[in-house]
Amino acid sequence: QVQLVESGGGLVQAGGSLRLSCAASGSIFSISTMGWYRQAPGKQRELVAYSTSGGYTNYADSVKERFTISADKAKRTVYLQMTSLKPEDTAVYYCNVEIPIFGDFWGQGTQVTVSS
């Protein structure tokens, strides 16, 4: 069984910064991808960014140049550094981990609220 524990969400003013963390634990032999998704009220869940085991990263256009994803393989932890936050970044942010053979696992979500 795989557990994902997220932290770092909160309330911040526009232009501010937050750092999200997600630590994976459990019966994990390897991780192929770690990433972040978000879901705003009334909207579908969308990809924010992901990082592969080979070091490739990808970002949604809306967060490029503002967000940075990084992963600590030894700690099985993925981070999302968010800067220049905008009110439209307000959402519940979910950690996602893809494990070969076993599939996708999700965190419980952490609320990020950006006030104008």
C-alpha cells in the first residue's frame, strides 16, 4: 500500500509564494513519475507539473516561469515551489505518483488560496 502525505498549502496574497511537499511511503520499489494536479471549484482537475525518474519536467502553460517542481528520490518526496501566485491559482492541489505495474496514487489534497 502506498501513502502520500501533502503539506504546505495555505492562504497567501497575490504575488506571494508557497511551497508544497508530498512524501510517499509504503511498499514502493520504484517511482516513474511524481507530479501535482489542481482542481478549482466548478472546474475539472488539471495537470500543474510533473517530474519523471529520468529528470524530465513538464509544466502547464499557466504556471510556466512561476512554479518549479523538484523531486528528492532518496526521500521519495516531490516539491512544488510556487511564486508570483495569482488568484486564479486558488485550488485544491493534489499530489500524484505513478508506480510501475501498480498505477497511480493520489494524495488527499491541500488547499491553496490566493487573495487579491
